Amino acid sequence: MLNRPGYAIRDTSKEEFFVKNNSLTKDAPDIPQYLNQHDLQHIFGYGRDKMRRFLNSGLLPAVKIGNNYYISKQQLDDWMTKNAGKELNF
């Protein structure tokens, strides 16, 4: 679950959620419009340090504001579609 007031991710696994909806965030009103690093950690199943390395790598089109990164749901969906079938190492 996201630990942000008013938001929660469905209890299904992210793989089931992706397959069922053909998108990680499509029609998901319980996921905020803009995701921060903490939200992305839950979606990708990464810890704080690994997520920070991933974001610092520049592979994900996130915007850094202060000490945090943000990405819109649409950008994340587009990025996932663009990279489907690829193995990304960072």
C-alpha cells in the first residue's frame, strides 16, 4: 500500500494488475496522477537505494525536484510500452 494519505494500490500483485488492465496505471483512480520515488518503489518492488540508483540512471523519464523524483502515470505507461520485452540493467 502507498503510505500517502488518500491513496492506495490494489491488493493484487503488480503483474496481475498489469495484465488485467493492459497497463500499469490505466483507469486506476487509486493511484495519484503524479508518482514520486516512494510510489515507484512500491510499483517496481525496489528498495529505497535501488530505486534511487534506477532514477539516477536516467532510464526512467522522471523529473527531479529537490531531492525527489516525479513522473506522471501517462509517462510511466508510455515508458513501459516502449520498453516492453527489453531487459533493462542499471
